[in-house]
Amino acid sequence: MITRTRLAAGACALLAALAAGMAFPGGASAGEPTGEDAPKVDLVLDVSGSMRTRDIDGGTRMAAAKQAFNEVLDATPEEVQLGIRTLGADYPGDDRKTGCKDTAQLYPVGPLDRTEAKTAVATLAPTGWTPIGPALLKAADDLDGGAGSKRIVLISDGEDTCAPLDPCEVAREIAAKGIGLTIDTLGLVPNTKMRQQLSCIAEATGGTYTSVEHTDELTDKVNQLVDRAADPVVTPVATEGADACAKAPTLKSGLYTDREEFGQQRWYRVDVEPGQELRASVSVGADRAVNPSYGVLLRAVTVHGREIVRGEAAGNGRTDVLSTGLRYPKAESDEDDAAAEAVCLQVTNSFSVASGVKTTPGLPLELTVDVVDGPGDSDDVAAFGLGRGWWLLGLLVLVGFVAGLLWGWLSRWRFAIWRTN
């Protein structure tokens, strides 16, 4: 009896696995990136004098960084073009002007020669200042060109010592260029001020900040970020919305970036054919200090100004990015030559800033537009409440019914044999 129960359970599990395979067939999505351009990563390492401090696993911060770099270089995927830039590695003096220019490309971004890169890292010794801002500007130039993924990984143990070139403002300028570059930051044994600065740099470009206090943590995190760069990405297309629907640019399915002034309206147009569905979402980032209580509104309206649908979101100062979205299905037409409908998308924000905070350039805006085939009449989501997988339920019911009949027949046969014996 126990054996039969286990066999039945195994059969059910097999049916469930087959059903899952049928329910979620593989296939590429529309607009999936091709990954033709090689991903690029520039590792930016702080080699300032404070890296001599011995507080990471009994050794110096520099020793921990070197060990992590060697392991990362061994594990770097072949398709990733990797470079190494230093800051504070060459000038040991006290002249601030000279020290704040101390950044150099230790290994150029390109196909990786692991032996050569490791040899270059081995020569490093903690030396000078901490010019994070200038190093980020140069690193952005190192990664210039191509449409593939671009990522800067900054590893530092202290604050920038070269203000007023604020590295957070530098990161915002890099983000404003719309080149799809992400900056991730790692803080070695951080203090509060350094954590705030490195977090601001990362947030400005959509990157991440991580506090690191052990060598293995540093190795694992840098490896993770380098691997992430190898993932295919969609590069946003820069566009410029209008102040009215009639002047708005017409967009196709894709990812777009723009800038929106405080309290400003931006308009875009999308053509939707009968039987298609428009799906749109927008994210507006607060890349500077803003007042609490703000919102973002996304509206789809006709060219005559009638609202079709809207999406809205509100914030209270706890997040730097606010997002919302909408969907608009265009009904099928009985006419074969029915014209597409021009739908106007309006983006409005209610961010505000205190006096003294820059209001230009506008806030970074990212708009996603997707025009897809609408749901069919016979298998619409509302038809069965089960989406397009209703047929799978019918198949499972049929299989269950047949299995039940077979199980019942076998049980009766075995019972009859038992009584005979």
C-alpha cells in the first residue's frame, strides 16, 4: 500500500512538472537586448595613504584590496572588457592642487590579460590624496563609446579630499549624459560621512553601495558586480518631450530618458493600432535634495484632451525614485483599414526644492513604452479567470479523471484477487 502511495505521488509530481513546462514555455521577449557590444567595467581603486591602515583581517586595507583584485581577475567572464584606474597612487606630497590630479589608468579597459593586470596591481603602494571626483570623471571617459553595459566599481576607504569638486555632483553629471553608466561603490571600514558620500554617488546613477569589513566580502561583492555587467541591458534612448500634445514626439516601443523641470509637464505620443494594448511606465528620480511630500502623474489622453486612463504615485521623502504606470487596450475594429489612434502621454511631477538648491538641469525621467497585441476574445483573462492557461487546467482535470478510473479499477481487481485467495 505504501509503495502504491509513493508511486501515485511520483506520478502526480511528474504531471505537475510537465504542466509547469507547458505553462511557461521558453522564448525571447520583444525588445530583448542582443548583447552585441561587449560589457565594460572600470575598477577604480583608492590608493591613498590611509590604505596602509591595518584593520581588515589582521592586514592592511591595501593588502585586502590586492587579494580581492587577484581573485576577481581570475573569475572575470571572458566577454567582459575590464580596466583598472587608481586614485592617489602616485603623488606623496602636500600640494593639494597636484594631489587632486592624481588619478591614472593602471590597466586600460579592453580584453583582459590576467597576468598583465595582476602584475600592475602588485606594484601599487598607498601614497597620497583621495580625488574621487576627478577619478570618476576620468573613469567615465575610459568607458566612453559603444552601446553595451558600462559600470564603474569604486573601492575607497575615505571621503574625497578634493572638494569643491563634489563627487556626488560628478556622479549626477555623469547620469545626466544619458550614456547608461552605473557607478557602484564599496566602502572599506566606513564611517558615517564616507557612507553618506559613497551612497550618494551610487544612488545618482542607479548603482549600489556596500559596506565591507572583510577580504572575502570585498572579493564576493566585486565579483558579483563584474558578473552583473555581463548581463545584457537595454540602453535608454534620449528624447525630449514637448509642452503640449500637438508638439510631442512620437515614440515606438522602447526605453527613453528625458529631463523634467520641477512642476513641469512633458508630453509624448504613441500610435496604438486596433487590437493592441499600450503599456507605459515612468520613473522620476530626485537627484538632489527635495522637500518631502511629492508625486508623479502619468496620464493617457486623446489628441482632443479626453483622459483615457491614469497612473499616479506619491512619496514622503523616503525614496529617491518615484514610479507609476498605466495600461490602455485598444478595441478591435470591424474595418480592415482602421487607422491607429494617437495616444498622448502626459508626465507631471510635484517635486519642490528649498532655496539654494539647483533647479537645472531638470529631474531625470525614464519612460518605458510597450505596444503589444491585446488579449483575444476567446481566451481573454476575464473569460475563465485563469488567463491564457485555462486549457492546461482542462488537460489536468482530464488526466486526473483517467488516473482515478485506472486507480479504481486496479483497486477493485486487487480486492477481488484477495477475496479469491
